[in-house]
Amino acid sequence: MAQHQFQTEVSQLLHLIIHSLYSNREIFLRELISNASDALDKLKYLNVADDAYKSISFDPRIDLAFNKDAKTLTVKDNGIGMNEADLAESLGTIARSGTKAFLEKLGADAKKDSNLIGQFGVGFYSAFMVADRIEVISRKAGEEATWKWSSEGKDSYDIEKLEGESGRREQGTEVLLHLTEEGTEYANRWSIEDIIKRYSNHVAFPIYLTYDEKEYDNKGKEKSSKTKTDRINSGQAIWRRPKTELKEEDYNEFYKQLGHDTEAPLHYVHTKAEGTLEYSTLFYIPAKAPFDMYNVDYKPGVKLYVKRVFITDDDKELMPTYLRFVRGIIDSEDLPLNVSREILQQNKILLNIKNASVKKLLGEFKTMADNASASDKDREKWETFIKEFNRPLKEGLYQDYGSRDALQELVRFKSTAVEGWTSFADYVTRMKADQKNIYYITGGDEKTLRASPLLEAYKAKDIEVLIMDDEIDDIVIPALHSYRKELPGTDGKMETKSWDLKAVNRAGADEELGEKKDKQAEKEAKPVIEKIKKALGERVKDVKLSRRLHDSPSCIVADENDPSIQMAQMLKAMGQTDMPDIKPILEVNGEHPIVTALKDTEDESRIADVAGVLLDQALLVEGIKLKDPADFVQRLNRLLSG
Ligand code: ADP
Ligand code: MG
């Protein structure tokens, strides 16, 4: 027997599991069933696709058994199995960044809920919530030796080879749990059946439970005992069953296994295509965004099956990245069973299924949006969807040009005109008759944006501005350029209308603010503008008389083709070091007393102080960090002391 140390992260995880996880303990069974089902999927695939495994005759099944007196519970499958190296690798280390993320999440989660553990790729270890010793006995398909892994879930585990009689067994894995005092509640027929019904009823392989049926005499003494084995799940590939036979409950139960979740999904859509291509899809939208949605190495949520045989759950190409939160199954009748990954990438059939699925999903989202006003429940559903997934959908606006028309109807924004979320379509209906553009402001948090002096003239003219406080808006919206929509024209025929998207913090977005700058005012302001420009020198690209200011003395805007200053700062922070210094254009309010007071002074140091403060306060109010705050404070103090 050889003793091995757990990887440090695994020890930390186990410590936490054993000492802190109390709620939703029963999910350990879902996780073990999920592993058994994965193992069966893998062998089933090799069995049909790989000559080396074709001779294995195999009737896939999962078997549960318990012993109340010995306080044990076993979960057994006849799937792919593990050899010595697999055991050490799979049950001693963690391949993905799962543990760390899970530890962090739990650290922040007061409830210390174990529910999501499976999503982090560390589901097996959840069995230590209910067991103080676990043995895993396994024989890998096609190999001779049987191995036993055992551990008390502390710092180490043992692996030994089982010789003789105990080593002779069918391929597959048996997980034997020595239950803790609290864990003994699971050595019970009714609680096992209940948990399987709730989480694993629709696992596509039969699950059997072996139990003793005892009869008692009228004094309560055991009369006879019979060992029985019952099938306890309904276990068909749910996605292949007709929709009419399935209830919402069935779909939700299947999701809980598939998504390693205890919460019901927000939405599901089940499709069966018959025609040139034959396939079934079952997609779920979780109620909460997956924890790794913003990780580069996120785990894809869609599994590919061919004629009910599992092919892969690790192909990011099955869904566009912006739909990576979708969970579900694609099952094709037309693909060959021995598809290789490389072939999958360029496979026409799969591409067609993928495109149809994207279209279907975006259509579902649109229906969800359209239904939002139907009832409180529908509204909440849509709001949850937007709260969780607005951002990935915005990514789609520049990733998937072909779906642009659909996506631009789904994304939502905050606005100066209404509370809550609004859409481009709604904005357009509120537009002034002669308004040509859709206005938006980016570059900070909502509060900063709403307080920006750049909005003053739009407010005064009652022109709506979209408040785009999501970092991604700054990248996506300028790339979108315009919003377009098919609308009935004056002759009743449909025509495509288009509105330009204009950032109010850009030079050039003020054209619609009316009154062309009065030549006279321009002439009068000129000397003051020149003074300020001279004083600021290299700090600004230009100084101009503003038409968008009412109350504030100054504001900054970016040149039409420059990135905004906030954007430039963000790119720098992300490590883009070769960014040229973006200089702002300073706009001043010709009627503001601070500005008019400059007319009559030739005191250069005073002009420099006023100009410096006009620029710095305009930067500050946009949430931009000053390069030289001390200089700003000194100038301000000099001005205040007269
Ligand atoms: P995940 O299932 O997300 O990979 P787990 O912690 O549940 O994470 O399992 C870790 C790994 O252990 C699995 O990926 C698999 O390789 C292996 N494993 C666990 N249970 C079994 C089993 N019953 N049969 C074969 N391999 C298994
Ligand atoms: Mg697992």
C-alpha cells in the first residue's frame, strides 16, 4: 500500500468541506451519481466508437446499496473505471482552477452552501460532508488490475492493488462511504429514493437500489428478511422524449443534475428537428450566472450526444462564447459516432445545428422580453435574466455580427428618461420628432454619469441620454455605430430605419442641441478662450466654447475618433502600455461668471490658476484621477484666498 499526500488545495478544500459545509448535504449523492453517469457515458462511447473496446459486453447501470448497522453506503457503476494513475490524478489533485474559485466563493458566502460544488469540478469531495472514510474500488475497462483508493479526507490517501478474489470484478467503480453520525440518515431507503427523485431522476442510465425488506410479527420481532433490488429513477434521455409527455417538473429535475444546481432554471427550451437534419436540443438558462462566466477557461455548458451516445462536454464551439451561460444538450442523429474533435470544429451539420440553436435561443429571449409586461412573474423573470446576462449578450453585439439585429433588441440600458432598464426600441419611440441620433454617456459609475455636466444641455432640451455604466459599453457601443430597425414607412411598406449612436462626451455630439453658436458670442468669447488655451498648453487638445453647458463652468470631451479618457485609462490598467496620451478637449461655458471674470484680467498667474481649476474640476466630475492633485489644491487655495 502506498500513501500519497493530497495537493495542498485539495487538503484546504477537504478541511472546509468537513468543518463548514452544513446545508444541502444531500447533494453528495447527486455528485456521485453524476460521476457514475459520466463514467458510463465514456465507456458507452468507446464501446461503439473504438475497436479496442468493442468486445466489452456491457449493460450500463448504477447500483446503490446501504447497510444501516455498518453505517455504509455504496454507489457503484460499470463504466470506464480508473487505474492507479487515474485515481491519484482524479482524486488527489485538481486540474482546473475550480478549487480556488470554490474556496473563494465559500469564503464570501455566509451560508456556506455546498450546493454548487459540482459546478466547480470538485463534486467528488462533497462525499466527505457525510463520510469520515471513503474507499473507491475501481477497475479500468480493458485492464486487468483492480485498485483501491481510500482516505479519511485529511492530508493523505492510500492506493493499493487488490489481489486474488477481491480484485476480480467487472470494469467500473464502487464508491464506499463510511458514514458519519449525521450521515447515517442516508443509509435509508426512503431518503435515498427521495434524493434520487429530486436530483437524479432523469439520469439516462438505470439506477437500482438494493435494500432489505423485513417483516415483523405482532410483537415487533423480525420475522423474515428479503433482499430486493428496485429501479428508482425513470431514466430515459429526457431530451428524446416527446414534449407532450413532459412536465415542467421533469425538465427542472433534469436540470438540477445537469447543472449541479438545487435551484430551478430560469427558463428552458426543448426542440426536436426533423427534416434535412434530425436532432434534439434541450437548453436551460440558469437563474444565476455560472461562477466562471468571466474566466477565460470557463467550462462549457452544452454537451454533445450522437444518437444518445455522449461525445463531449468540453467543446467551447458548441455555443458562441457570448451564450456560454446556457446549459444543455445537443443530440444529433446525423453525425457519425466516431467524430473527432478536429472534425467537429468544421463539421457542417454541427454548424447548422449551432446556428439554428442560437436563433432559437435569441428568439426565446425576445419572447421573454415581450412577455415581461404580462405579469409580475414574467417581469421578474426578464429582470433576472437581464441582471445576470445583459453583459454577455452585449459581447455578442460585436462577436456575432449575423445576430446583431436580434441582439440589439435584447440588450438593456439605464436612461435619463425612465427608471429601470430600457431598450433602443423604447428610446426611439420616446424620441423628439426631429431627433436624428440616440445619445449615450459612458465612462464611470451610474452616479458619476448622471451628475456629469455633459448632460446639462440635453436635460434642458429634454433629450434622453442612455446611461452606460457597464465597462463593456465603452467597447461595444462605439463599434455598433447605429441602431436599425424595420418599421412601416409612410406608404405602409416596411423600411429599415437607422439612428446613429452618439456619445455625449465626444466632440460633435452637440449638433442637435439647437441654436447654432451665435457668431457674436463666439467672437466675444474668443479672447478668453485664447487665454485659457495658452495657459493650459500641452494639457489639452483644444479649448472651445460649449453649447452643452448650462450650470457648470466647464466640461471635457474626447475628440471624435479618440478613445475616451476613461477608456484609455482602462486599457492602460489592463496592461496596454503603448497607448498614446489621450488629451481632452476642454469646453467652457461662456456665460459662467468664473469664465466671464477672465475677460478683464491679464494677470497670467491668475489666468493659469483659473484655467487649471476649470480643467481639473471637469476631469474630477467625470471620475478621472488627477495626475497632479497637489497642483489642483494649490491653485484652488490661491483662488479662494483672493
Ligand atoms: P468532475 O466530475 O467535475 O470532473 P469530480 O470531483 O466529481 O469532478 O470528479 C473528479 C474526477 O474523478 C472525474 O473527472 C473523473 O475523472 C474521476 N471519477 C470520479 N468518479 C468516477 C467514477 N465513478 N468513474 C470514473 N471516474 C470517476
Ligand atoms: Mg463530478
